[in-house]
Amino acid sequence: MLSTRNLRLVVAIFVVFGIFAFFATSQNSFRGTVQRVGKKPAAASDASVQDPPKSQGAQVDEDEKNTLQGKPHSGTKPPYEKVDNSGSNIAEKLGDKSPATQGDDKPPATQGDDKPPATQGDDKPPATQGDDKPPATQGDDKPPATQGDDKPPATQEGEKITTPKEVGMNKECNEVDYVVMIDAGSTGSRVHVYEFNTCTQPPKLLSEEFKMLKPGLSSFDTDTDGAAKSLDPLLEVALAKVPKEKQKCTPVAVKATAGLRLLGDAKSAAILKQVKKHLEEDYPFAVVSGDGISILDGKDEGVYAWVTANFLLGNIGNKDKLPTAAVFDLGGGSTQIVFEPDYKDQLPVEGETQYKFTFGDHEFTLYQFSHLGYGLMQGRNKINKLVLENYLKKAQLTKFSSKKEAKEAKAEVDITNPCIPPNSVAKDVQVEVSENEIYVVNMKGPSQATGSQCRFLAEQVLNKDATCDVKPCSFNGIHQPSLTHAFNKNSDMFVFSFFYDRTNPIGMPSSFTVEELRDLTKSVCEGESLWRDVFFDDHVNNLTKEPQWCLDLSFITAMLHTGYDIPLSRELKTAQKIDNNELGWCLGASLPLLDKSSGLWQCRS
């Protein structure tokens, strides 16, 4: 047993050790708390910018190479509209007020927010610098024009649109001028009557009157008087739109495209001569001299279409140079591609594919090419010709020497065509083998869908294996900079005309990838047995009325993916109009005619 003295000594020792242990534990706990508090903001920061797993990150990188971000756009306004869409027409896009402040008395940085900008004492950084929400154009699921945010897109970096320069010093200037442009295409003729306010440079487009009729001038062949008078309903629209006191100083031009080009020099020249005479003798407008009534060069057709699209989108005509959209136009007789390449360290290839010009304060160097003979109707004929030539190896058919004869003929045989869906028949199809050799046949679908075989035929007619003298090439041996490497991955690609006409009426949205287009083509080529399951009734009715829809989509898909080398993941945008103005080359060709001092036309006395 311990003595009382020894017991007291042991207790004292335990007390001393207990006190020491308590202070040691408290110190460690305090240090740990300090460390945790110090690490807390960093942990929160890490969470806000946490990298995805490697497998996801790889997928994101791959998608961002060729796919634009954003929600598919529906309607006829630009999918990535760069102005406040409170306005009703394009005039407000290029109006006297900068879109950044138009319709709101708040400065852009504070618009839609009751806090001052970060640079004025706000302890929050700007939304694009450290905010955990990316800008609307970078991964947001809504395009800027439709987000409903009070901030206009102009506040986003790289998308500012500046005010056009005022031509006159008079603030009350309201000079209005008109241009009448007639597009004589291969499948029909169209009139565009443009109304501009020319007090600014570039001018403001106030409105457009549009009307189309069929058939095209080329269908009149040698009937030159009939061809000229076929434009009368269109010219009546112009007379009704342009005030009478303005008509004698309103230029009118008629530009024919691939359809008339393919008719031959003699016949096309005779038709255009009669059209010019008809305009000069029977209408009050100022006929544009020189090439005012002429066949539009394919190079100009593509560039003017590029100007139209980018002018309406607000990409050109500004003080600041902005990224521009690529344009793909598909007519009946030809197709055009135009874009502004980013050559980086490479020098642009000089030659017929390069087009330099100045618009507003900026110079542009474009790649352009017009593939004559590769419009949709010519593409149809090329594919049907392959099918027909295979049939002619074992049988004979009645041959016609002119389109007029063939038009009045009826088919005498049914030929199985892999580009026609099962249980469908395209009746009285005219197939032109050569200039004076035309056949009329019925093209019927096989018992089972053969969409892949149709795609093979479509790729064949593109002549992708042709010799490429200057690489890289698109199709038919034509040089084309890579759309993957030489075009901004975040810039839009617009496809219109027949690209729109073959996708929109069967339910495709205004924004889709090439892969989605390929899948649509497969569904259409399957035939009516599948149509009822995947399409609405209206779409099925459209497909039933046009048995060659499978062929058309196969040709279009092959052209975009195989021909132009657009990746499957790349997003395309299509529309018929932007801000209620028709897409195409006509607006681009009309803008130069507003210069009264150009000598292109003179007011009539």
C-alpha cells in the first residue's frame, strides 16, 4: 500500500500531466481550425471551376472543335441575333442608335442590373471574369436574342455593333430610296423591292417586298417575248411599292443565274435583250446599264449572298471588324460556298477562288466558288442519269431532242431507282443525257429501302476522286481551304435556298448538325412505312407529293459532308429570311446601286 505522502505525490504528477495534455490538445485543435478556415474559400473556388473527368473533358473538346453552342433556333430571325430584338425591322439594327443603348437609357454595363459595374466600386467581378456562369454565347442553352436578359448582346466581347456613319449633317435627314432587283432563277423568277434610308453609311434597310412566280425564263426557250412578259406580275409589285414620284429615279436590274446559263449563249442573250427592251419601253424605272440585265457571274452570286447574310446579321458595315458567317447557297443549277478563311500561318492561295473587296471601313479576303451543274435539279439529273444509263445497256427508249418535246411526252417504262423510297413512284421524269438526248421515264422505288445505295450514287456524281492540283480540295478537283482548320469554329455556317426547302417542310429545326441531317435522310429513304411513326401528318403529305425527296436529301448530305468536308458534329443554321428579309444574293447586289454617282444608272426624264 502506498503511504499518504507517496499517494499525494502520484496525484500531483497526474494533475500536472493532465493540464499539459489539455493545453497541447487545445493548441492542435486551434491550429486545425485555422487551417480549415483558410482552406474553405479555396475549396469553394475549386468547386466552381472543377474540371470534368478526363473522359468527359475529351468529349467536350471534341464537340467544341466543330459544333457551335446554343439552343436550336426556330423561326426566320437570325439564331444568334446581335441586336436587341425589341425592334421590328433591320433598320433598327443599323439605326442611329447603337444597339448597346437603343431603347434603354441605362449604360450597357448596368443594363438589367441595379448594381454598378465591377469597375465602379462593385466587389463582384464582371460576369465573364470569374463568374460561374459563362457568357450566353459560350455554352448557354439559349441564344442571346431569346434569353430575355435585359443585357443586349452588344455587351458581349466581340459582338459589339457600332453606329453607322451619318452621311448628312442634318439630324432630320430621312432620305428614302428604292431598288428593284429581279432574280431570274432556274426554277422561277423573283422580285425584291428594297426600301432604304440612305442617311447613314451603310444604309438602313427599312423594308422588302418579295414575290415569286414560276416557271423561270429558261423554260421559254426561244419564246423571247413570252419570257419578257412573264415578269409583268413581278413588275406590278414594284409599281405598287415604289411611290410614283420616285419611280423614274429607282434602278431596276434583272440578273439571271444558272438556269439561263445552261440554256446556251445564243438563247439566253436573245431572252435578256427582249427583257431589257420590255423594261425600257413599258415601265418607268431606271434600267441599270452595262451588266444590269445579264447573267450573273457565279463568283458574284456567291459573294453577294455572303454580303446579304452578314449584312442582315449585323456582322459587316460596322466600325469594329466582327467574325463573319460562312454561306452555302443551293440553287437549281449551281451551288455556291463563300467564307472568310483564317489562314493563320499559311498564305492564301491566289486565283479564281479568292475574292477581295471593301465593305464600309474594312477589307475582306474571301474564299468563294460556284459549282455550276451542281444545283439540286442538276444533281437530280446526274443521279437519275446514272440509273438510266444502266438501264439503257439492256433496253431501248424513245429519245427526245429538246426539252419542249420531252415536256409533252409521257413515260413508257418504269425503272427501279434506289433513290426512290419503297412503294413510291416519280412519274414522267425527264433525264437529260446530253444536250440533244433526253428521255422520259417513271422512276419507282425498290421493294426494300436502299438509302445507302442512293448515298453511294450521290457521292459518285460529286467526282470527289478528281485530280486535286492545289490541296486541299472539295469536290470535282476544286481547291478549298479546310472548313475545320481555316474557319472559326465559333462562327456560324448558314445554308439556305434548297437546303432550307428540303429540311424545314418536313420538321427539321433551323439549327442542326450534319449528323442529324444524315439521320433525317435515312428516315426519309425508308419510305411511308416509317414516315407515319416519325413524322407529323403534314410532313408525310409533303414527302408523298415529292417522291424524289430521298434523292434530294442524299445529294445534299453527300455535298455537305463528303463534298465540302464538313464534319458530322458541325452545326448548321438554315433560314429563309432574317428579320423578314429574304436570304440570297439579291440584297448584296442591290446595295451598290444606291450610289447615284456610280454611273451604273441615270434617272429617267
